[in-house]
Amino acid sequence: MTISMQPGGIVIGALPLILGLFILSKGLGLETTVGRVVQEMRENADAAMFSSLLWASTVFSAIFAVAEG
């Protein structure tokens, strides 16, 4: 038996794992926790974007300072 390396074969092969993880998470009651985490991520998206821009400008400034000598 060979495993097909085509995308469709990988997706079909992963379906039992995905379904099992879904059923396990439903059984453990993780749905409300995941929902709360997603909501918090949406609320903090603006702050995260601003933080990412600050980090990017810091890295750019450091590279520019090293390049200038």
C-alpha cells in the first residue's frame, strides 16, 4: 500500500485525524475556550498590528545603522 503524495490524497488521509480531534475537543468542552480565545484575538488585532510595525521599524533601523557603519 502506497501513500499518495497528491494534495487530495493527503487531505483524505488526514480526515480521520481531523474528525477525531474535533470530536475530542467537543467532548472536552474546548469549544467555549476556543471561542473566547478567538474573540480576544480579534479584539487585540489592532494592538498586535501596531506592535508588529514597531518591531519592523526597529529591525529596519538597526540594519540601516549597521549598514551606515
